[in-house]
Amino acid sequence: MTNFIIYLLCIIIINERIDVNFKIFILFILIFICCQISANNSTLVRIRTDVDSIELKINDSLYQIDNYGNFLTAHNWFIIPLTNGEYHFVLRYDEQQIDTAITISNQESIVLEFPFLQAETEKPVTEKNEIRIPVTSVPDSGFITINGNTLELLTPTIITVKKDTFTIEVYKDGYEPLVTDLMIADLQQKQVIFILKAMEPARFNADSLGLSMEKEIPPFDIRIAERVQNKYMGMAETFIIFPFAQGLIAKLALDDDNQKVADVMVGAGAFLTGGAYILSKILSKRKRNEINEKNIEVEKQNLEIKSSNKEIELMVRKVNADRKIKWEDENVNKGVVKISDAQ
């Protein structure tokens, strides 16, 4: 029927004597009819098994059911659309095989369950003290460790244990690992459910909330004034050596006719030394006062920065506290292991 409608659609499109608007109208009608036919003839089949990595053959089509299949959803549901008709289903797992024929007609969806291990899970404990235990986690797809050995299985699954007591752990990214010690004698016809607890949310900082904390302004270094003073004191020391000290030596070494030059050198040296010393004190004090005034302004600005940063810090603390309270409320009954009757 669908092929016939497609044929009509092609005839109408290539016919030039039909009006364009009428072609568009007919096109929409035929597309709608095709959709209706497709919807009426298609059935969504949900297939569930109690193990992973199963080979499924439907008539001549072969599928692989595993944890990484494109159609595999939570709890091992494999979803595939099929049209009405008779189908031959063959499922293989290890040495086991399920072979059945199913007729699908006028159904929107159908659920098929193929348990491979049901008969085995109902067996009592063997002489070797071995038991198969269904292990489930909330949420599922958790990794399983038994006595420190990680299994190549994800929850939900069925594990086999031999010792009287064993330690089992289930962990999953984003959740706290959950560990418990169990005894085989307590697990006859039971299943173990690990209700995982989400990890505590990471603490926010100011940047995470789009806020920025300002850095305090460093004060001006008062040693700048000391360097100014040392500069002029160094000049004063130089003037003491030359010309003051040389003038004194000249007064002692020269005769009376040449004492005038020595006096000029002594006088000039004393004047320059004293002037440099006084200048060092004046300029260093002026620089020190200037720095102190600037540091007073810096201190005022830093007080404002501290106040602003304190408000942001309190805001971030409140956000983290609220998130932790919400996390505790959401996980109040989680992080526990429950044992219930096997389903």
C-alpha cells in the first residue's frame, strides 16, 4: 500500500498539467496517509532478559544485546520497532537458547521477557556452599567489587559467591561507594539492593558564582624616604673628604702665603657638607609625610575592599550551606543496603 502511494506521488509531481498548489495539497495528504499506515503497521517491541551480552535473531535479522547497544535502556530493556506479521525469535546466551515464534498484529507495543537464569536462581545452596544473588543499585549501572576484586558486570546483575561471608561494594561516578559484609545463609531467595548516596556537592567559590573578590592595595614603602636621606647623606660624606678634609691637610702643610686657598677649601667643604646633611633631613621628612598620607588613603580603600569581600564571602558561605542542606535532604534515606525477596 505504501509503495502504491509513493508511485501516485511521483506521477502527480511529474505531471505538468496539474496546478502547483494542488500538487502541494495532494503531497500533504499522501504524506499523512503514509504516516498513518506506518503507525498502524508498526509495533514497538520491548525485550527484556536477566543477563547481558545476548545474541538475538529475529527471522533473518541478527542483534547483539549488551550494556552498550544503541537500543538498550535501563534494566536491560532492548527496544525495537516491528511491523505486523509472524516472527521467529532465537536468543542465545552461553550454551543456553530460547526459541519461540510470535505473531504481532495491530498492537502499539508489546513486552517480551526471556529469563535465562530463573531456574538456576531458585536452586538452593549447593554442597559447595555456592549461591547466585541478584544485585541491584539505585541508580543502576554501578560497578561491583567482591572481596576487593572488581567484576566485569554492572548492576543490575546476578553474582555467584562461594564463601560463607563476603564483602561486596558497589560504586558509581558521582556517588559515594557503598560497602557491606553479607552472609550466604541470610540471602536464600533474596536480592541485595544498594541505594547509593550522591557525593556531597563541591563547594562553590566566588568565581563559580560570577563574583570577584578584590585584592587589597599594598601600602607604599616608607623606605623610599630613607633612600632619599641616604642619597644626600652620601653626598655630605663625600664633601667631608673633598674639599673639607683636603683643606685641613693643606692648612697644615702649606706656608702662610698659601693659607688662603686652604681656607676656601675648608669653608666650601663645611658649607657643602652641612647643606647636604640639612637637605637630606628636609627631603626625607617631606617624602615620609607624602608616603604616610598616601598610605592613609590606601588604608581607607582597603577597609572598603575588606568589607566588600566579607559580604561576598558570607554570600558564598550561605549558598554552600543551602546546597549542603538540600543535598542532605535528598540523601537522607540513601547510602544504605537493603535485602528483599528476589523478584
